Amino acid sequence: MKQNLLTILGILTLGASALAHGDVELGPHGGRILEFSKNESMHGEVILKANEFHIALLDKDMKAVVLAGQELTATSGDRTKPEKLAVEKKENVFVVPVVKAGEWVIFQFRENAKAKPVTARLQYDITVCGGCKGPEWLCKCAAKEGKGGK
């Protein structure tokens, strides 16, 4: 009985890790793409720089968008006690402090102060991918699969 339970648990764990990076899309600077619109007209590219997340806005053609009246909020931490993260605008990107490994960051983007927010989620999974040897949150394997690679 224990052997069957361990086998099933092992299969589920392997299956979950294989699917963990299946939806990762990488941007023009190698960062993780988050969808900041309902119609794929606005994206955020998240890269890690100097222990901070730098989020650049990109249009539908993956070209840089100048920061103006757009707003971004970020929340992380325990679900029962979420913590709002400081978000700054610097050099045409949003800057957010990096979170602990494994934690989720919930971003809410607004095109302007009156717009409805669009929510995007990112798990900061630094586990090394067996395929591309990069961190799971930036796994290149899924990007290759989507372009006929694997």
C-alpha cells in the first residue's frame, strides 16, 4: 500500500514539475512576459536586476512603451496576510523588490488611473530546469516548444 502511494505521489510530482513551465513566454530581453491586457495589446516583461524585478511595458509587437500614466501594484506573501510591495518608476520601467524563492507576486496593471485593473501572476521559482539549466520562472524550454523547438 505504501509503495503504491509513493509511486502515485512520485508520478504526480514529476508531472507537475514537467508542466510547471509550460506557459512561460520570454520577451525580447530574455525576461518573463506577463499579460497586462485582455486583448494582448499590452505586456510586461519582468527581468531580475540588482535583486529587484524590473518590469518594462511592451505593446502587441513587443516594442517598448513609454511609461506615462500607467499604474502597477504588486502584492506577495502569505495568502492570509498579503503584503503590498513598493513599486517605483525608474528609467522607463517599474521596479519592485524581489520576493522569496517560491513566492507568488500578484501584479495589478492599469493603463491609467480610471482604467479597470488587469491582474497577472508570477511565481518566482528559482528551481533549475533540467532542460535549459535556467531558473523555472525564466525557463527557455517552453519558449522553444512554442516555436517548434522540442
